[in-house]
Amino acid sequence: MSRLVHRVTQRGLAALALAPGRGRKPAYAAAERQQILDPLQQTPERTNDQRATWSLTLLQRRLRAHGLPQVSRATIHKTVRGAGSGWQRSRTWCPTGTARRQRQAGVVSVTDPEAERKKG
């Protein structure tokens, strides 16, 4: 306590601010955070992943297989939010109003004609 009083006497109220370098260090560097964000620019592989859009679990599985063996869903979520994206709101990799459906003749693309009206 006396060290704090001495610092306040010397520096004023600036002595109460935390010194730089304190606190928990980021677990992943900028390159690793970019590695988390890169797959979101592509669509999942339908044959392997069996999904049309990314989920946290699917992204975690992909990242763990490709160089980030310890990454958690919470870290992925924080990284995506920190990059300025909301997980549900900015799913730009999933086009609105279109869907791929399996039919007897094969996979077809189905478009909702009222998609623009519903979005607006």
C-alpha cells in the first residue's frame, strides 16, 4: 500500500492506471487469428462436411485438422466477433433465398421468388 501512495504522490492519478503489458496475453497471434477467419470466405465441402453453412463446431473440426489442434469454440466465436462480424447476422457465405435440394434427378438449386421482399 505504501508503494501505491508513493507512486500517486510522484505521478498523480496516472499512477492508478494499469501499466502496459499487464493482463492476459492473446493466446493466438495475428496470423493464427487470420487462419481462423480464412475458411469463412469459402463454403464447406458438402461431400466431407455434409453442411451448407459453417457452424462453430464444424469450423472447430476443420481448424483442428489443419494446424490449430487446441482451438476452442469460444476462441472462434471471440475471433469472429473481434473481426467485426456477428455470427448469425453476417453469414454472407450462405446466400439468402437459395437452397440446394437433393432430388431423384440429382442436386438442384431452388430459389425463393419472394426472397427480396422478405429481406426488405
